[in-house]
Amino acid sequence: MRLRLLLAPLLVCAALSAALAGCTDEEPTGIEGKKVLRVGVKFDQPGIGQERRDGTFEGFDVDVAEYVAAALGATPEFVRITSDQRERRIRDREVDLVVASYSITPDRRREVNFAGPYIIGHQDIMVREDATDVAGVHDLRGKRLCQAGGSNSWRRVTVELGIKARLVPAATYGECVRMLQAGDLDALTTDDVILAGYALANPDAFRLVNAKFTDEKYGIGLHKDDIGGCEAVNRALTRMYQDGTAARLLARWFRPAGLKTTGHVPQFEGCS
């Protein structure tokens, strides 16, 4: 009897230890503690996120994601993502982070969390090199303007500014660019950092109007519940600017296109 009484507490402790050990083997629900982070990036935006022929990715957003993942002690696993997939894939935890020219907006903040912004762009217009009839945003009235899926850029022109352009739908900005070059569009409007990559890739075909009419704050998207992960990403972004990495990446990807860049840390929006 005395032996059974002595063994009982030991058996309880063993059971508790096994349960706790099992808990530590579970995959974290937030990004902190993960060894591999699935990161959604664009695959057809030169200078931002573009897929190479060997299936790897390159661009400013890709480099930022690699820096952030390393700061969190993780390895990034990049996956293709389009603008209209971003919120859903974060909500469904198909990706851990989205670093994909992802402008922070009030509507999006209701669905996902945002770290950053890590860069502030400005909405601009791209036309064919020989086009002379678009010098500003109001010149888009009556023009064939690309309506890229999941993007807010066209809405800022036609809804917020009330300019009656003729919208032509496309799945991605890459498709918009091909349509513009083929003469099926008159203009493409989105952030200057995105347009700069397309213009730089084919300088004889396109030009930027330099009619900057909005500020676009790019954030890193996370699951709405992951406050701790969001704050950890913000710490990594701060370090990226402080150690000079951000200035180097900005100069590498955007200065050749003539965009002015700054090495100052943008004002963070705050995690919520």
C-alpha cells in the first residue's frame, strides 16, 4: 500500500511531463518560433517580386522577406501570390507572411494584421513611350485603364477621384503590361516602385508620367491574431533601416529607374 502511494505522484508527474513535451512539438500558430516561414510574394513584378526561370524569386520584397525571416531565426519558403489572394491566404494560414507590394488600407486592416510600412511609394501612371496625351491623372478620362484583380489603384482614379476612365480587366499587373504594350490599353496606374521595374525592364516601350498623386504604405501582412509576430517583424524592419540594409536595397532596386529613395525608417502604423 505504501509503495502504491509513493508511486502515484511520480506517475502523475510523468504524465504531465509527457503532455508538456507534446505541446512543445506542436507548430506555433504565430510566426515566432517557426523554423520555416511560408512567404507570399509576387512573381511577375520586376524589381518587386519576380520568379526566375529556375523557380527562385528576386526583387526588393523578396530581399526584405529574407532579412525579416533571418532576424526571426527562420528560413523563408517563397510561394506565388496574386493581389486578390492575399487576405484569404493569410486568413486560411496558407502563408505566414505576405510581402507583395501590399498597401496598408483600412479595409484590409479589418481582415489581416500589418507590420510596417517598410517602404512608402506613390501612385503614378505608365504609358507607351510614344504616348503624348497623358501628362497627369485627369488625362485618364476616357482612356482605357487597366483594372488589375485585387488592386485598389484603379479605384483611386475612378471612384475616389471620379475620373471616368474605361476600365479593362486583367488578372495581374504583368498582364496589364502585356496589354499596354500590345495597344489594348492606354495606361496603367499603380505604385511608382512597381511601374519603375516594368519601365526599366523595357525602357524603349514604356515611360512613367511622374504624376504622383497618392502615398502607398507597403506593409507585411500577417494573421489578424498574431500581434506578437507583427511586433517582432517591426523590430526586424527597424534594424534593417538602422544597419543600412534598407538603404542598400532601395538603391539597388529603384535608383536605376530614377526613383529617389530614403534611408529613414517609415512611421509604423502599429499592430492591432
